[in-house]
Amino acid sequence: MAKNLVIVESPAKAKTIQGYLGKDFAVIATVGHIIDLPTSKLGVDIENGYEMVYTTIKGKDKVIESIKKAVKATSGTVYLAPDPDREGEAIAWQVAQICKFPAKSEKARRAVFHEITKEAIGAAIQNTRDVDASLVEAQQARRILDRLVGYPLSMLLWKKIQFGLSAGRVQSAALRLIVEREDEIKAFVPTPYMTFTSKYKGTDVVFTLVDAKGSMVKAVPEQGNELKKLLDLQGKHEVIEHKTKTVTSSPPPPLVTSTMQQAANQTYGFTAKMTMKFAQELYQGVNIKEKGGLIGLISYMRTDSVNMSEQAIAAIRDLIEKKYGKEYLHDTARRYKTKSAVAQEAHEAIRPTHVELLPSMVREYLTPQQYKLYALIWRRAVATQMKPQILEEENVKTVPVQSEARTFVDKEKWAFETVAQREVFAGYRLLKHAEEKEIKPLPVVSKGDQLTVSEIKAENLMTTPRSRFNDATLVKEMEKLGIGRPSTYASIIGTLIARNYALREMKFLIPTEIGILVCNFLKKHFVKIVDYAFTAQMEKELDEIANATLTKKKMLEAFYPDFAKDIEEKNKSIVKEELTSLGETDKECRKCGTKMHLKIGPWGQYYVCPNEKCKNKEPFVDMTKYFVPEEVDKGGYILKKGRFGVFWAHPDYPEVKKTLPMLLKEVCPDCDAHLVERKGKTGRPFIGCSAYPNCKYIKSRFFKKGDAAKSGEASTAKSPAETTSIKKVVSKKVIKKSASKAKTKRTK
Ligand SMILES: [Zn+2]
Ligand SMILES: [Zn+2]
């Protein structure tokens, strides 16, 4: 046995670190958390200071045994080295607990690093500390708070709406954002307006009619039609203004978790979850031949700090000077500052650990997605130390020469305008993304010139509502409102989708019927839980616990008694309504002929027979949820129903054995392919990825034992739920068992 032991949370990380440390060190992994709240009961000792009742996480006994054994065999130091945040601190503490190390231990030391490089690991081993009790307490407080809210609330939803539902703390506020945006879209009344553009002989540049403030004119139709008549009268416009000025554009700050998720979504269409997965892979270590093995390519990816270390800044500046020349190097080092809410978590921005490794140099060692994300992180970090881009901006304004038209636009202070920019010096934009467009050059004109109109275009348009949230805009909104933290943005969205409260369709997040129902129920009966300010306040208080300026006992004492009373009262006062029924339909019951009712279920709509003696259920095929591929229209495919459900069949089927699967509009959170409904070996339906077997994503479909306890608790990347990407579909037996259990609870 090696002299010293290093304990981390992930096997991939363990492997990379083992490569840096000699044979005096053994490196093992906990594979996420090892002890946690029980899944079958509340698990919080409310009478005794809101302490967690820990139990071993299912399947972790072996890991715990091997940790204990390894610790026993270690004569030197045990380094507790999980990730540098609250979740990591909690895992370090859990290991100390099971090995019975005291709070201040000589043998067990906490080692913290923000990047997995030889230097950083070496420094962390040299500068250890005790496990930080405040960070651990903050993690526990979040866990308990989520449990205290999620457990009773889910129970209430079962009783009052439908069995199997759940509600969590932070996700409910995020769900409200999605639902209210949908309400706004539904309530939106489009109004007509007109826009105008002009073009002139000898140039392709398009001029737009703008108001005095420079905004595009959206004329009401009467006014617009009048103007159109006047503009059609004569074909000459006069240049009334021609201005040139120099503008500079400075690089944006380096990436943090939220901006990385947004940028990767906008540039590459990655979901927040995909981005975090690829970032984690880059952070934990990639085999790079030039560097002699596994190295972590980027610094820690869960951070809200834009700070960069002095060494990192120096390395970037060195690279810029060597590779691009001194003229591109910003005169002084740019330093971005964020005041971290929690001092112990003072992270750095997400940046390359070895900036000399250009994206092109590591491309062959990375997956295409890892490469894209690495290039994005690298560009943004390097750009921060480069000179601003310098542009020459030209602004030309024209108005019609014809007097009535001229009088009309003058009265409104309108003019046709075009703005063009010419790059004088690229600066940091030297690193720009290859697909960015170049701008068309302007014609050479001077004030007073008359231009011959080649085209006047009046467009009749309708106002449109704000668009639905996508991963990028939702994360941005959550960050703005203070809902969630770098470690939870991706999992909040993931939980809403896993619960089927929202779907991702063509990148946009759409609430499901059941999601809307649950959200409105919470808004009506538990205002606080879906209140943005309250949710943000809770996050702040968790930060205070991490800073040791508040205790978890105090925080929970201030929150829980009122909430518990509220739950108790609502349990009595809310009458179970038929919230899920959509009323009678024309469909006749196959068994008894009664007109069936349509109902909303946790997984979409279904028919149910209202005849008390029959209660037959039949599936409802909601065509609006399917994506219709081009081939279906082109080939004249028709919808057929077979033993395995509906599918697209060739018009000459079954003579021509050509069929197409029913792709759902909803796309896979792991790989972006369309999802499909499939059946397992036992005939159980489930939703999987159409890219199977390349992608093994399965959307868990059925209510699982213990879900009430876990209800809506946003799992962070280190929780057991995310370490296994394939969620097993639970057998019938388990579902029946938990269903009957719930019934007995209901009668109590
Ligand atoms: Zn019936
Ligand atoms: Zn997939």
C-alpha cells in the first residue's frame, strides 16, 4: 500500500491525479456522495436542530468498505480532494465521518485545487486545511430545505391533484418563469404594422426607415399606406447626413458557468446539461500526447467568478505576444473582478489550464463537442488580454426629394438610414468564430448628393410576443433573479424535463399541461414557493451559512414552522378538484360504448371511461407532439397503428416494407436528436433517444419508489442520479407497491 491516500469523487479525476503523483500516493474515488438523506422518509430531525438523518446511499456499501480499508492501510496522510465547492466539501466531510476522523485531524487533510494540473495538485498537497464546517453546513441546509419543502408538497399534490406528481423548491420558481412566458404568448394580441426599406442604384446596401432615436419605424397601417403612396411618386432621395466616427469594441469578460452555458447554447446549440458534461470531461482530464498523458484542460467549471490568476494572465499575455505579435497585446493586464458571495469559494473564471495548447493542437484528442467547447473557452480567455477592435463607423441618412413625401417624413422626424462598420484593426476579434459574417461596404456619398431609388419595400407585419425561453435565456433570467447557482442551473432545467413539467422542442422550453397545472396550483396555494424574491433570498441565506454569518438551525427555524402549518391547513382546506379532466369527447369506450373523457396525466393526455363500473383507459394520440420529417410529406407516408404503436408507413405498405418512426418534437438533452417512444423487453413503453445505440438516453417515465422524498430536489452533478446516465425503468411490481403505500397513507 502506498504511504499516502488521495480521495476524490470521480474515477476519471482519480486517474488523472494518479498520473501526477508518484508511487507514494494511492488515489481512490467515492463516485459521488456516499451518505445522504433516506429516500423513503423525511429524514430530518426537526426537534433536534434540523439535523440530517444520514443513511448509506444504496449501492455504496462496497465503496465505503474500500475507503475504510484504504484509510486503515495508509501510514501517511489522507488527502480529501473532492471539487472546490460546497458539494465537494460535503463529500470530504462524509468521508471524514465514515472514517471517524475528528473535525481537526492531523491525518485527514482537505486539499483544494481549481484545476487538475501537476502544479495545482502539488500546491494543494502542500497547502492543506481542515474540512470547512461552514461550507458543509451550507450544503446540508440546502439539502434539508429542499427536502422539507419537496416532501410534504409532493404528498399534497398526490392527494389534491394526481398521484405521482412532485414539486421542488428552486425548480418551481423556474417552472413559473416558463409557464408565465407561455401565458404571455397565449394572451398576446398581434397588431399590424408597416416597415420601410430603400435601395439605391449602384449599391446593394439596404437603408431602413428610422425615427429620431434611430429605431426602426413601425408605422400603423393607415399612416404606412399613405407614406407608401408618396414614396412611390418619385425616384430620388437626398443624402442629408453622412457621419464617420471611430468606435472601439472591447473583449467580453472570460466565461463563468452561466455565460458558458449561454454561449455554448447560442454558438453550438448545446443544452446546459450537455455543456456541463463536456466541461466536466475537459476539467477532469484528457489524454494529450504532447503533455505525456492525462491532463485537465480547463479550470473548474462551476463558478460565478470572472477573476483570473496572475499566472494565468501572464501565460496568456506571453502567448499573445509570441503568436499574434505585440501589436495585439493589450497595454496592461486586464483584470476582471467579481466579489464572491462566499470567500472560501473564491473561484476563478473558466479558462484553459495550458493556454499554449491551441484548440487546433488538441483537436485530435477531443470529441467534436469537447473541441468546440474548449475552443470557445480558450478564445474567450485569450481575448481578455488582447487589444480592442477598432472600427470605422459610417452613418448615412436619406430622405425623399419629392416635396409631399419630404414634408411627411420631416414632420415625423423620420429618415432612411444605414450604418456600416469597417474594421480598421482586428484586435481581439482576430480570434473570432470562423462563421461570423462580414459587413457590406457602403457607397461613397456626401451630404447633398441625390441618389436614384432602385427599390422601396413596404412590409406589412404583425407584432409578435417575446419568444419562449431556451436553455441560454432561462439560465440568464435565473441568474438575473438570483434563482439557482452555478452548480444547479443545468440540473434545475434537467429536473423540470425529467418530471415532464416542460419539454424541449426545437431548443425552446415549453411547459406541459401537467406543468402548467402544478404551477398554477402552487401559485394559488403556496405563493412563497414560486416567488422569485423568496427563492433568491433563500439562496442568499445559504451563502450566509457558508460564510458562517448564519446557522442552518436559525435559517430553518425562521422558515419551516410557518410552512409546516401552511401545509397542514391546506391539507384540510383544499378540496380535491377535477383539475385534470378536459371533459367529454366523441370517442366511444371500446368496452361499454360510453362517451369517453379526456384527462391530463403526468405523461400527456389519455381517455378514461366515466362509467364507474368500467373505468376503461385508452391512449390518446396527440399528433401535435410529433415532428413530421420531410420524407413523410414527400413520400406520401401515412399513419398506421401496429402492435408496437403508431408509425409512418410507405403508401404501398406492407408490399413496400418502408416505415419511418414517430419522432417526437422533443429532443434529447444529451445529443440533440429527436426522442422516440419505444417499448422495453417486457412491453413497457418508455421514451428514448432516436440515436440509440449511439446515445442511450432514457427519459424516466414512471413514478419510482422514493420519488416523493427526492421530489424535485435539484441534484447536482455529483449526486448518484447523474453518475449513471441510464435511468432504469422500474418494474411493475415497484410501481404497484408504492401506489398501494400511497393509498394507505391517504386513508390515515
Ligand atoms: Zn367504458
Ligand atoms: Zn440522445
